[in-house]
Amino acid sequence: MTRRIKSIYLIILILTPLIACKREYAQLKSSSRRVSSEMRFLQRSTSGLVTALGIGQSSEGMDTTLTQLTPMSQKNFINEYAFLYDALNGAPTNRYLNALEYDSIQDLYKKRSVSNRKLNEDKELYVWYPYWMGDVWKSYNFNLISTISFFTYKIDPASGSYLNPTQISQWRSTDLLDSAKNTNTKVLLNLSLEGEENQSQFLKNESLWNVLLDSVTVLLQERDADGIELEFSEITKDQSQKFLDFAIYMKDNLDFRFVTKKMNLALAVPAVPSDFSTSLRQLDEFVDLFVVKGIDYHEIDGLTPVVSPLRTDIANGYSLEKTINQYLEKGLNAKKSILALPLFGLQWSGTWESNEGYYETNFEKKITLSEVSRIYQSKDTSFVMIPTLDETTMTNYFFLEFADNTSIECWYDDAFTLSKKMDLALYRDFKGIGLWALGYDLGMNEIWNVVEEKFTSDVVFIKDPIAEIDGYPLKLAAFLQKYNYLFFVTFSVLTIFLFFALTMAFSDWRFRDTLLAKQLYRIIFLTVCMVLFIPILSYYGLFEGGNWRLVIIFILGALCSYFLQKFGGFIKINKP
């Protein structure tokens, strides 16, 4: 007994200071809240005085948060019904009105969506797909590609038909074109003809143009393609007018044969503007896209080892910068032009010339960027080679010397150097770039990351911002609005059936006496009728035009109630 008393005493001893501390804490907290309330009261009073005196008003009619208190009803709603809102709407999403921005020019709302990047509508990302690349296209994201040119239809200068039936058969069967069309990527058929003599033979015989047109029309129709790309190696002064006539002939006749669809004509022009003599200003009316070939500069004079130099320090040498400047001087429309860039490099072999003191180098082969990655940057070997960046041409290179007095050079672009050349095109107001060729960069995602950065946007345009809010009332309202006619028909049929059912039920004296026996039952009956008929009358706009119609309907309802009560037995069956 004594032990139990000691335990109780110990518990009381422990609880007493805790209770006292709690009381003091409550008083302190209450004082803090009271001080805050007094401060808010003082701020409201001061704000009211300032407003009355017209001092410091930032905008006429503007209220501040200090002049109002949130209503108690809002507090009650938050405390009592917040859980219900969460239960109806589920987990919150990232779609909120404050994330939307209004574009007054397009009369649309826009928001950012990192997971939904798309190519900008005013930009062009053009790629070529060589027939020898197989099915590597399956690994590419066509949402980042605006146009694919299938390479190639080799024109027979003697007949106007094609020289490569195997590749044309591939055009007819490849799934590449279907995949491209599914993402709204345009598909063009490249028409190529090389050699000055071949071009002259074809262009001077206009009957061959129609043969080519007929053949190409069939191929475009079979694959629902979007046009053609003309790629002639060089156009001399003697061929200038004939080529202009040929380009106009192809464009006009394709437009005529494909009346319901826009047919695109892309024209590839060489890296040296002087090699293309046809007037660009005259072509501008008929050409939809000019493709400036910023590749194969090593073939121009044999002095540069670079396939696509940004600049050059070689006297009278060519570079991307010089090519673009000269084309613009000739009248090239930059807004309708793209700059073609390579996804391949060049490999050179050298032999040491002891008398001269340098390596005599010779072009060996073109090497794709995926091959550069495998051969020169392999991670499967302990021997690591570090490339050097040539800042003038903005091109990387490896230089390897061997004990047998030979050397190997490999000049190539990577994501960084290509980004600088893309910047040049964009700076000169070009519409975009072209990449030769799809599949040459297989496994190098860095290049497409640069494409995303420079030519895509994460801005999504929205017509209806309210639809972007997740909420049960809005979802339900949108659902009802979408299927309003279905709901109206269903509701009307049910109402008609209920009307006839009640009419038949009123013929039974037991139902009639039960319903009319008490006023409560009559009120319930009339309420049900009102709930059923008001939506139907509202659908036909009966309630539009003012509240007087509601008064008339109320009076009619009262009269119906009176006559129903007084003459409820008009239709009856004798009681047994």
C-alpha cells in the first residue's frame, strides 16, 4: 500500500511541472498571436487612413492584402472539405494556371514541357538517308527531323529513267517512309545527275524531262511522298537557262498532277557558288528550299584536309563562312535555305619526306563519325588518343606517326564543332541545317542533344487553359458538355417513361389515396416532377430571357397542385 502511494506521488510530482509549463506555453503562444493580431489591426487601420487620405496609392481601385481578412467560411471550407477535394482529384500534377503564359499575337496560352520537346515550326532539320544504310533509321527520333531525302534516284541521261532499279525497289518497300509520315516528317526523293556531259545531254533533250516526270510521279504517289530534291553536281553557264527551265517544268507539273497536296522542290547547290550559274533570284519563286552543301571542301583545291571548315587561313581557300557570304551576295534567300553539314570525317595517309622535312599526305577515305568513335576513341584499349582542335577550321583531328616513317591523320567533327557551324547558319538567318547522312553518327547522342538545344522548344501551345487544370468539377463539366446530347436523349426517354408510369399509377385508388393523403407526399411528388422537367425545358432555352418565366412556372405548379388535390379522383377505378 505504501509503495502504491509513493508511485502515485511520483507521477503527480512529474506531471505538475509539465502541466505548468504547458499552461505557460499556451499563454506565451496566445500572447504572440495577440501581438500579431494587434499588428495586423494597426496595419489595417493605417492602411485605411492612408487610403482615405489618398497617400501612396499604387493604382486606382487597387486593394491590398492588408485591407482585408479572409472570410471565416473559407477557413471552414479548408478545414472540413480539403480532404474531399484531394480524394476527388487525386495526386496533384504539374499543370497549373500560373505555369501558363498568354501569347497575345497568336491568341494562345503556352507552357513549358521538358518531356515534350518539338522541332520549332520555323526551323528545318533536313537529313539524307542513303539506300546503303539499311535499317539504322529505326534508332532515330523522327520528331526532331522535319524532312528526309531518300538518296537516290540516279537519272539516266540517255533515257530520263533511273539507273539503279535495286534502290528504287527499296524506296517502294522500306518502312522508313511510313515511320516518317507518322510523325509528320516530310519525305522527298533525291534526283541526282553527275558529270557535265551527262547533265548537258539530259538538259538539252526536253522530251526526257517528261519521261523523268512520269517515272517520279508514280514513285511519289506510291509512297505518298512530299516532293523531290534536285542535285546536279555543277551547272555551267551554257546549262544555266536550260536548268532553270527544267526546274520550273518539274515544279509546275508536280503541282498540276498533285492538285490536293503541296509538292516541295528542294535544290542542292555546291559549296563553290561560282559552280552554279543559274540565277538564284529567278529560282526563288519556284524552289521551296535551297540546300547549300557545306561538305567536301577537300575536293575543291586539294589544299585543306578538312571536310567542312568553318574558316580558313589558306589564300583563296574556301570555307563555310566564304560560301555563305558569296551565296548571299548572289541573291540567295536565307529564309528558305539550310546549310548541309557532314556526319563523317576524312582520313589521310602520309609518308615522311626526309629531304623536305614533312609528310607527303594523300587522301585515303571518308570515315563516318561512328567509325571515328570505334577506331580512334575506343574504350576497349589502354592506349588513349587525345584529339586536337583546330580553332581556325573548328575541326578535330588525330595525328599519328609510326616507326616506318608513315602517318595517319583523321579530321572530323563532334557535337561541339558542329554546334559552332550550326551557329553560323543561324546567325546568317538560315532556316536550319542538313545532316549527311542518317546513320553515320550511330551511337553518338551528343549531336542530337545539340540539335535539340538549337532547333527545338519545350513550349507547348494551349487553346483552352482551363482544361489544363485537374479538378473533379471541371472534369465532370467537360464530360457532361462533351456528351450533352446523349445525356439529354437518355434523360428525356426516362422522363417520358416515368410520366406514363405515374399516369397509370394514378388510376389505382390505393396509390392515389396514399400519395394525396398527406401534404408532405404531394410536395415530394411535385419536387420530383420539377427536377425532371427543368433540365429538359432549360435545354430548349425556355428559361432564357428573364426570371418572369420562373414566376409563371411557379404559379402553374401551384395551380397543378391545387387541382391535383381537389380533383385527384377524377380518374379512378371503383374500390372492390
